[in-house]
Amino acid sequence: MIAPRLAWLDALRGWAAVVVAAFHVSPLVLGSERHLRIFQILDLGKYGVLLFFLVSGYVIPMSLERHGDLRRFWTGRLLRIYPAYLFAVLVTIGLGAAGIMRMPDQLAGETTASVLGHVTMLQDLIGTRGVLRPFWTLSFEMVFYLIVAGLFVWRRNRDSAWWAAGLTVLAVCGLPDALLGGTAPHRRITAVAALVLLGCVLWAYHLGNHLGRRPLTLVAGVAGIVSVVLPLLNGHATDQVTSASSGQAAQMLAVMFAGTVIYRVQHGQLGRLPAVLVLILVAAGVAVQVKPTVAVAVAVTFGGAFLLRERRVPAVLVRLGTISYSLYLLHIPVLAVVRHHTQQPLLTAVAFAAGSLAAAWAGHRWVERPAQALAPAPKGPRAEERLAVRIL
């Protein structure tokens, strides 16, 4: 059992990664009919992803605000997510070349949009499918980072409740699904624009922070906040993407801000009554946009973990949380390899579990950790801050 103050978040990430992996192997182990029966009751894939989003929403603003340094924040973020992501891309391409995995048709038919979408991690919100389906969540993570950094620049970073509530209201109001990416040329233009926006924002934060140019960072902040138009206006540009609509995409982003609301109320930065009202509103939005059972399951899981956060956490869940990012990225390639060699349910389950854990451990040990070691150390090396960096 492990009891650091933020170990409960690590445990939640570990649990969420296991649930998502189990959801993807379920049709092969239980059979398609039983898998669909469970799915009709509870979409375990979205359940696991929304838990991830709540954890990110809780920790990302905390990390940024404690460091107070946009260049340090973005350097740490990119070193945290890109190396393992690129490794997963290379593994997938290799398996595709070997005939074990099939690459998305858009990679050949819309090469520019697809490649640029992968470079920015915004592929799903551009309207192109990732070479691995789980990549879709990284598009929302990237937009969230951009918005949160922009709000921080403009000193509006404590407006989390307004964002969570506003996005939920917009989600149910009816939004255009493919305003920016309804056709291949539009997707190409959107992909180029997204690359320019992300590149300019990162350059401005680096240069502005280094030279003390406040106006430059303010402009970058506005550009980052503007990235919210991707989920709001282009949340379901094609059937290749995962969000069923822009409304659902907006709701996903609202869940991330709900995680921030929980952090704010816990630390006395937001009143309990407005926080409770906003969280109820977001849960209702999830019930409408995803599934009522998903909303209940996510609320119960995160709420229970939050209430028990001072208790000792099972070490196995914390360790799973440590390798959860690599587990999330690499379990689909492992599943493809297992499926290529056997269709026997029990053997598939055992091989998938062992292979996914081994791949996740290797990815964390040989890709994530060396990359994270290059990141600048957090100021004030308190144990809680070090764990927050590891969690994210």
C-alpha cells in the first residue's frame, strides 16, 4: 500500500487504462454479442477516457500554476507525451508494413492532413483518424493545454466553473459538426492552420517568456483559447473520428474543466455551492451526450477515490498508473499481434494481458523515463509536486 497525497490520482489513471484495454479486447474474449450487451448498458471505453480527462483537468492547472512558467510547462508537457506517442506511431507503422495492422485509409488518401494532424496531435478534431484509435483523446488533451495556458496568461485561470458550465450548455444547444473539415480540402487547410497556430503559440511562449515580452505571450494566450473552435465547430467532421458530434466533443472538454473545478473547490478557490451545481450540470451533460450510466459510473469512481484520497492506495494500482500512458498507447498494437497469432479466447486474454503490461513497462522504462529526465525540474521539489509530474 502507498500513501502519497496524489497517489489516488495515479491509481485512477491505472484503473482507467486497464478498463480501456479490457474494453478493446472484450469482443475477442467474450464474443461480439456479449460485448455489445455490456456496451449497451455501460460504454466502458468512454468511462475510462472520462476518468483520464477528470484527472488531467485536476492536475494540469495545478502543475502550471505552481511552476508559473509557460516555457517550463510546455517543455515538460511535450517531453511527457511526445516521445511515447512517436514510439507508438513507429511501432504501428512497423506492424502495418508487416501486414499485422491496417493503416487508416486517410493516411494515403489525405496524406497532408493526416500527417500534420499527427504532428499536432489534433488529428481527431481536424477530421482525420489516428494510426491508433486511442490517439483521439490526445486531441482533447492538446486543446485543453492550449486553453488552460491561454487563461493563465490572461489571469483568468480560475474561471474553470464558467468554462465547464458554458461548454456543457453549448453541447446541448446544437453545434455544427464539420464546419472546418467537412471536405478533404477543408481538412487540409484546417490541419495547416492548426500546425501554424500550435507552432506560433509555442514559439511565442518560449520567446516571450525568455525575453519578458508580455504582449507576445498575451497574443499567444488568445490564440490558445481560440483553439476551442475545433471541438465546438468540427467535433465530428468525418465518420473516421471518435466523437459522435461537436456537442459530444464540447462535453468531453467540459469534463476536463470539471476536474479543475474539483481542484479549485478543494483548495478554497471556489465556493462549494457553485462547484456542486456546475458538477451536476456537467454530469447531466455527460448523461445526455454519452450515456447516463457512464455519467453515474464516472462520478461514483472519481468521487469515491476523492473521498478516500487520504487513505493508503493499493500499490498495484499506483504502479499501473505509472505505466498507464504507455499501456494506453501500446495495448492496441499488442492486441493486433495477439490476434494475428490466435483467436482462442482464453489464450488471447492471457497473451494480451501479459503482452500489454510488458510493452507498457518497456515503453515507460526505455522511452518515457529518459525523455522526462530531460525536462526541467519543478521549482520547490516537494514530494507532491514530483508525484504530480510523474502522474502527468
